[in-house]
Amino acid sequence: MKKVIFLSSLICLWLICCKHKNLSATVAVSSTDSSAIHFANEKHLKNVKQLSFGGENAEAYFSFDDLKLTFQHTDKPHGLMCDQIFCLNLQDSSKHLISTGKGRTTCSFFLPGDTQILYASTHLHSDSCPAEPAHVHGKYLWPIYADYEIFIADLKGNIVKQLTKNKFYDAEAVVSPKGNKILFTSDRSGDLELYTMNLDGSNVKQITKELGYDGGANFSPDGSQIIWRASHFDTDSERVEYEENLKKHLVSPMKMELFIANSDGTNRKQLTNLGGANWAPNFSHDGKKIIFSSNHKSKAIPFNLYFVNTDGTNLEQLTYDKVFDAFAMFSNDGKKLVWCSNRNNGGTRETNIFIADWLD
């Protein structure tokens, strides 16, 4: 039971599922011991560096020129009560707020040209953070906020355009490397499905149709394929539970596998069949492998990063943290890997951003 409770607490940091005077303040938990941030057997990583110190930091993604990161950050001790979007300059380690500082935000991503950022936010509904759901019979559930809309902002935080406007969940958006499509998750059909749209919000198309949670998708480097997490069902009772939760704008993330398809949703194939939660997938810089987070070995703690070929073969464990590694992304030149981890957090729940040189 303790493992279940601890897992539920840890997953609260995920979503995942991206203005006060001291929003940028942090609590330092740094260490001079390299073994605290780079574990044995992590042979693909070199020169591991911790980029954030304190709070809950997640979904750090590279700009197209690899010089910046956009990420979501919560720091309750310093007045930031739920996720807001920040930009981190990798050249001088400076960071600044991109989102409005109101509501809750998630899943930010650079647009081509690196002068604008895409993210989802609830700020139009309320300045305050939306309520988080209580656990139901010991189960952890993600909230599916219908107040999320998708916005484009410039690097100064000015909202340039609102791309969605409805009473449904619209979030988890990413941009094709081709610069022509946005891929996102919505429940506008009555189920959680993947959609594409143009960069101006036009030409919305639903590309998944099977009942269950399809989300957290990413494009391949050439824009021809997508990879995503999906929560589908082995039994009727699982299906009924999913449908009942969805009516309450909730979803359980405890059982997810990875799927791959063409960018228009055709040629859909299941990539993993590992059990547990397999999620936060992304393509390698050459498009030949998928990096993702999984707890399939324990079905609880820890979550670590894994590699697998795009045909599902040659599964390889990449990180060996004792608690949590996820949200991995390769730089566009393939030389760096950025991810979020509970390593070196002093035994707290803090999740920080790490970067390393990548060794093939």
C-alpha cells in the first residue's frame, strides 16, 4: 500500500499528462558529487548537468536552434502554485516567464523560427489554479480540464493568437519539424483522441478513433510519423471504468502502451506491450528509435528511460534512477539529451531538468 501511495504522489508531478514578484526564485539542492546526477550503467550519457534547482520542472523541450528550452514550472514555496511556462536560455542559464502567470498551463513547444511558443492554459476561465481531483479508492487520476485552450505567445509573454475556443479539453500540443502542422489531444469527440491542425488553427482533423486515451504525441524528425501513448482495454470492466471516469473529466494513467503511425494517423501499429505505464515518447534525432519513460519492470517505482527501435525490437534501458526519469528529448543536432528527473533532490519531491552529451 505504501508503494501505491508513493507512486500516486510521484505521478502528481507528471502533467503531465505546460505573476508574483518571486516566480523565478528557487531552492538550491545542488551537489558536487557527480554520482548524484549520473548513475552507473548510463553509458549513453556524458557530462551530465543539472539545469534547474528546486520546485517541480517538467516537459523541457528544445528550440529548433537548440539554444533554448521551454518548460513548465511549479514552485509553491515561492508563490507559484501550479504550472506556468518558462523559457531557459542554454547559453547564459537565464530564464523568464512566458505564460500569463494565471490559471494552469501545460505542454509548451517552440514554433519554427524560435520566436514564438505554443502552450495550453486555463487562464481565460480563472486567474487561480483549477482544483485537482481527489484519489478515488486509492487510484490516481489525471484531470482533463475543459478550460484548457491552446495559445501562441511570443518570447516576451504576449499572446499572439488563440488557436482553440470551445468547452473541451485541448492540450498536449507539439509542432511538426516541417513547420506545417500542430498535433494535439482533445476530447471534443467524446473521447480523448489525437488531432492535427494548421499553425493558424484551421483545418482541424481527427486522426485516431479507437476508444481510450490517445495523447502525449510527438512527430518524427522528418514529420512523416507520430509516436504517442495510449490507454486501451483488455476487459469490459476497464472500458466501463474509463468511460465513467471520462464523464467526470478524469483519466487513469496507470496502464499505457506506445503506438506509432503515419502523421495522418494511417498505418497505426502498437509499438510496446510491456505492461505498466509506458509514456512520454519521442523520436531519436535520426528517427530510427523511440526514447520513452516506463515502469514496466516494477509496475510502480522506479520510472526510467528506455530505447526501442521503431519496429518494437531491441529494448534497452538508458537511465537507472531509483525514482523517476521522463520527458526526454534529443537536440535537433542529436548531440544532447534533455530530460526531467528526481535525482539529486535531497529526498524531496522536486523534479529538475538535466542535460547531457549523447553517446551512440
